[in-house]
Amino acid sequence: MVYFLSDVHLGYGTREQTRQRESLLIAVLEAITPRATQLFLVGDVFDYWFEYRTVLPRQFYRTLAALDRMRSHGVAIDYLVGNHDFGHRDFFERELGIAIHWNDLERTLGGKRFYIAHGDGKVAGDWGYLVLRSLLRSRFANVLYRWIHPDIGIGLAALSSRKSRSYTSERDDGTSDSLADFARRVICEHGYDYVIMGHRHRPTVQEFSCSHHRGTYINLGDWLSSPRLAVFDGVECSLVEAASLVCS
């Protein structure tokens, strides 16, 4: 079984709110570990993430430990960086064995072709955001950032996250779903069976029929209002409520 989740936004809201989301996430990870072969974290698992050579955001240690336990059971984990949690260095890869991806992924699973992306930067004509993202993720910016004391630096990362939320919510408002438009295009042009994205915070399963192909767009939604995961059983990929996996 292959699982996909995104937009948990650990660290957002009150301490009690983020702890509730984290407890559900950990329960889900423990429940799916015996039958999971692979887990894709499709961005914004953390509302902010910035690591130093010897310092990490300590409030996320329970989630990190849960991911480490999954890896110790042989579950492959891939982490696509989102627009909130881009401050990765090498901790996930060196200490947890989790592959970090800065770009969209193409994978063939069970004979089905998947296109996997967080979803930020997919709004047509959003050049301003793409330039800003490039600057924030640049080596130069990260070197400068790591000269700041961690207590200040992680606080600035949280502030940057709030600014990103404000900007993307303004860009994503409206009747047209730009991510669905993007999904339709890549399905029809490249023949993907599934396009998996997050970012939009609107759980969606939408099928597109092209001239010689049919594919499905799945948006994973968010864990702030309706925690869900996508599950691929080797034949079909579906969107399920997180709580149902804990109870099953």
C-alpha cells in the first residue's frame, strides 16, 4: 500500500491544536506501518521548518520519532518540500533516511503513472511567487539565515510561513481551481493516471477524460479542518479520512 499526505501544518495554531493534529498523525503513521510500502509527504507537513547544523525545531520531535520508526520497519518515505517547510538541510536524509525532493515527482506505481507535486507555483502567471520562492530557497539566502541565532531564525521561519499563507490564500481565492486546471493539462498532455497535490486545502477527487486517456486528480486537502490521506492499493487510488485508518 502506498500513502500520500500533506498540509498537516504542525506548529500552526495554539499548542493544544497542533498537539491534537500531531497525535492523530502519529496514530495514523503507526496504524499504516504494517501494510505500507511507501509514504509520500507532499509538502507542508510542518507549518514552518528550518534546521541548523546542530539545532532543530524541538516541538516536532514526536513526529520525527514516528517517521524514524516507520523507516526502521522498511517503509520508504519521500518528502516533497512545500511553501511552508522549505528550510531543510540534511537531517531528514542523513539521520532518518527520508529522501527530500525540491521538485515535482513522476513515479510508476503498480503500473499506474503518478505525477506528485505540492501545488505551490501552479497558478497561471504567478511569476512573482516563483521568483520569491527561488530567492528564499537559494543557497545564498540559507547561508545568511544560518548566521542568525536559532531562536531568532526559527521565529523568522514561523513569520515567513504566516506571510506565505496570506499571499497564497489571496492568489488561490476565486471560483476557478487553478490546480485542477493544471492537473487536467498534465493528464491530457502526458498521460498520467493520477495527479496528486496538496496546497489548495480543498480535498478533491476529479476525473478528467481526454481524447485517448482518462486520469484522476486528487487533492489531499489539509489537516486543519478535514484530515485525509490518499491510499493506493495497487489498483486504485482513493481519498480517505485519516481517522478511519486508525480505527480500521
